[in-house]
Amino acid sequence: MTRYRRKASVEAAPLGAETMLYDPGARRFCQLNATAACVWEQLERPSTAGEISEVVRGRFTAGPNAQVEADVAEAIRMLMGLELIESTSDQRQAPHPASRTPQPGGQR
């Protein structure tokens, strides 16, 4: 399951219902609309797109679930594209059996 989180270096300031972000590494500002600002707020802790969609649905007079999910997915894509957030994975993949290091005295 993929979770998303803010990059620690990005600074944020409220701007009415919106949020202004500053990425010092890229020397770039980004203004988020109210929906994207809500997404940013939820990324204070690692969250899935589904978890974020539930909060957005509860905060705004939202349309159909599919539209809320599409809006959240678009905000996540935009924030990822600007490298303001990063993804993490809850699942750890086991190494492929062929990549295991042989153990001394092991069976053939």
C-alpha cells in the first residue's frame, strides 16, 4: 500500500483557504487551491490516497466519490511531479530466491 508524505524541506504558509508552499532546494513557490491544501494538510503524517479522499469528502460538499478520488489523485500527481511530496511503501518485498547469498555448509 502506497503512502505519501511531505518532504521535510518544504515550507508551508496558509493563504486564506489556500496554502503557499516554498521548496528551498528548487527555489520555487507553489500555491495550492483549497482541495490541494487539504491534501497537503493530511500529508503531515504518511497517508494513502484513500485516507486523504475520506477527509476531503468530509470537509467539502463533495461530488461523487469517483470525482473526489480523481481530484485527490490529481493533487498527489501534481505534488509528486513538483517533488514536494514522496511516496513510501508499507510492504517490504522479500528478496528473490535466486539473489540469496549462499551460506557456508549449505545444502546443494
